[in-house]
Amino acid sequence: MYAIIDIGTNSTLLLIGKKETYGKVRILADEVRINRIGEHLSIDDSISPSAIKKTIDVLKEYRDICEKHNATKVVAVGTAALRTAKNSDEVLHEILKQVGLDVEVITPDKEAWYTFIAAMQSFGKDIMVCDIGGGSTELTWGILKKTDNKDSCQFISTNLGSVSLTEKILKSDPVTKEELQDLCSTIDGQIQKALALCTYKHASTLVATSGTATTIAAIYKKLPKYDPQKIHGTKVTMLDIQVIINNLKERTIAERRKIIGMQKGREDISLAGVVILGRIMRRFGYNSVTISDHGLRWGILYEQLLKGDVTPLNNILK
């Protein structure tokens, strides 16, 4: 029984699963809490005391859930916020002291790799995976190949995050035309800069994961209550993305809360996240995107259960 905890910039996620006979994986818990550990990090360079407290409260709740399910191993990872905060070591020490949880802050390449593994299980190998986080965005692509007896693929990591870009650029409510133009040019510039350092190979399918992606699917399907089974595998066109952008940019944050499908706690950062995806689709020539509910935590779970054999599974049981 494995429990995977993903401490992201905007949310903290828990996934508990175990491997059963015939290579099937059974999921016993899949939880998300928005605690925004990276709040104001782009401005202050440190994680605030209130964000630390909210995160520890969530982790204590997750500890209780793990005990309830008799999870024998807990793997906890941190991403962009804990990679960049100047007080990251203090936060990690406080988590260990109060929760008893030893968190590994993973590198961007590890984050991209695990997310790719997760998407590959559902959508095959010929994919580009777009993981839009609160503090960074990773793009991963290419059919897996062996490098030093290990599977590998190409990836780029950028500082494009839905939280960080909102705090830096989208300061008006509702946003102004000038802010939106600044956002688009910033995203385009960061992508172009990152691509200059690697060789890009086009994949047949663009897969988007993370809270931004699943919120897009929930809004597109007008889901009053989040349902991962209805979200996972949803295909959204470029036109649909533009409709959502137009809808968000005209509304105040308070008005966005009333949009059917909007996840509580994402209304302020939703526009930046959707624009990131839209600019990526435009830059790489994708007319549609497939939404995945299975992100980083799923990739880590697969690796733990399959011991490095990341060949796509036939069934996921819930």
C-alpha cells in the first residue's frame, strides 16, 4: 500500500493505491486541497507563515487518511515553490517536526518524467505532456528511449506558473487589455527561450495535466461537481480554450466563482493558467488538447508499484 503526497505551489494532493493481481492498480484515496504554499512567493521569495500553517494542517489531515488506509509507505515530494523559496529548508524541517514527514524536493526533470509516465499509461507514448503548475510549467515529449539503461525523454521547464504570473502581471480585477497582452508576450518569450536550448520533436497528441487543465475540462463540460472519471480523457479544442479565456477575462474574480465547473480556490489564477495552455497550443500547432486527471502523483505511484517497469497498464481500479 503506497501513499503519494505532492506538495505543489497552489495545491497539495494525496493518492493512495496498491498493486493487485494481473498487474492492476487499485486506488483507495485521491484527495486535493488548495493551500497555496507559493502565495506571494514570486514577490517575497519566501513561504509565508500562514502558508506554512495551512500546508501543515493539510499534511496532518493526509497523515490521518494514510493511517486509516494502513498505507505502509508514504512518499512525499515538493515542486516549484519548495525548489525556489529561500526558506525552503526551514519549511521542510517544520513539516518533519510537526507531521513526521520527510519531503523530497524533486528536480524539474524528475517532475517532468513522472508526469510523462502518468500520461503514458492512458494515452500512449507519442504524446507531448503539458504540466501547468502554480510556479512552473513543464513540457515533456518524445517516444521513450534508453539512455544509460534508463528510460528517458525530452523536456523543458519554464518559470511560467498560474500563481506567479497572476501575482506579477494580472493585478487588476478584472484584468486590463494591456495586462493580458503582457501575459501573452511573457509566455511566448519564455517558451521560445527554453526551446532554443533543446531539440523539439512533434508528438501526435498534446496532453495537459494539473489543476489548470482539469478546471478547463470541468468548465467545458459544465460539471457542477468535480468527477475525475468525466474529466480524464476529455478533448478540448483551441476554439473552446479561446471561449473560456474570453469568458474569464471579462469577469471579476468574484464573478468567476459563479462559473459552473470553476474549482473553489482557482478563480483568481484560472485566467493565467488557461492562457499558458492556449499559447502553448498555438506555438506548437495543436488544434486540440486531451485533459488528464493523472498527474505527478500517479507517475510516482506507478514507479513505486511497478519497480521501474513503466509499460502501460491495462486497468486502473477505483
